[in-house]
Amino acid sequence: MVNERMRKSKQSAVMGQFAPTVKWTKASAVLLATVISIPVFLVLTAIDVLFL
């Protein structure tokens, strides 16, 4: 049955081709952008408040 075949740990190929590696999703790109932008915003705000 289909479920028995899916349980096998061996990677199967279709017409000699294996599945490509996992690609980044839009959600992970948004998460990465948020993680990078928040510290940058805080640093720039601190520079603005302290020196300008």
C-alpha cells in the first residue's frame, strides 16, 4: 500500500531525479528581515537621540 512505501527511509527517485533541497520560504525571509532590522533600528535611534 501507499503508506507502507512512504515509511521506507530510502530516498526514492522519479525518472532518475531526486527532490531538490529545501528552499527558503517567504515566512523565513520575513523573519530574517525582522531579526536584522530591529537591532539596526535601535542602534540608529540611540545614535539620533544621543548625538543629534
